[in-house]
Amino acid sequence: MEAEPGDAARPQEAFRDLVEKHGRMVFRVAYRMTGNESDAEDVVQETFLRAYRNLDRYDSRASFATWIFRIAANCSIDVLRARKRRPDRAWGPDGAGEELVSSLPSPDTTARASEIGRHVSRALDDLTPQERVAFVLRHFEGRTIREIARSLGIRSNAAKQTVFRAVQKLRRRLEPLREDVP
């Protein structure tokens, strides 16, 4: 059974337990959303700060994980929106775009993996913030459509459509890469 905000004797201890239990998951989502470790750490801090400030709004009938996912998704969207307002900065791990690790150490393979990573990162940037959240939750975190819907505060059909649109956009954007693969 999942720990809930009121389970421990003192609220601060209970909240600390929740941070320890859900912190890694929130970081994974934030990192996949932002593609940047520093931004992901900021999102984690902001997520738990917002959660702490709004504990009175938490409905104990719902899963705490779903509630914290929703807050993390919103914080990540805020970061993504801020990027659009400052397009001069490079985004991704260390400001260089997400790189794919190649199992082959040859320079050609490494260069190709880096190029693909940049294409994937740019393709993810083309998604709306809601599409990116839905895609990350579904395909990186393995969340169900129902969980995604709850996290985004939308109906299941809308969540399913959002994931579908994100996949379609990514396929279209990345299709030229398939043609280049030997």
C-alpha cells in the first residue's frame, strides 16, 4: 500500500517519506521532459514545493503518485514554455541536445548516434507541452492511458488522442532518418 500524506505522526516526516518514495520517479519524468539534468532537478524541487504548499488540496481517494505526476508535468511544461521564450539557449544534457549512446565505438557510429540524438531532441521539442508529457509518461514511464489522463486532468479519450498525435508527429519528423539507415 502506498504511503499517503497523513500516515506518519508528524506531517513533515510523512512528507519526507513521500519525497524519498517518489523523488526518483519525478526526476525521471522531469529529465525526460526537459532533457536537461539541471532543469530536471529544478522541476523536482518545484514539484515537491508545490505539493507541500498544496497538501490541503490533495484528495486522499486518489493515488499520491498520480497527483505528484500531475504537478511534475505542469512544472516541466512551465520549463518548456520558458524555453520557447528564450530560443537562444541550447537545451538538452549539458546544453548539447540529447545524445544516443552507441554500442560501437567507431567515430562514424558515434557521429551518427549524436546526429540522431539531435534529431530526436528537436522532434520532441516540436511537440506541444501536453503531447510531450503524454508521450513521456506513456513510452518512457509505461503509464496507462487512464493514469496519463489523471495526470493531465483530461479524459481518457483525450489522453489517448494526445499520445497518438505525439507519436504521429514524431514518426513524420523522424521518417527521413529511416531512409538514411543502411
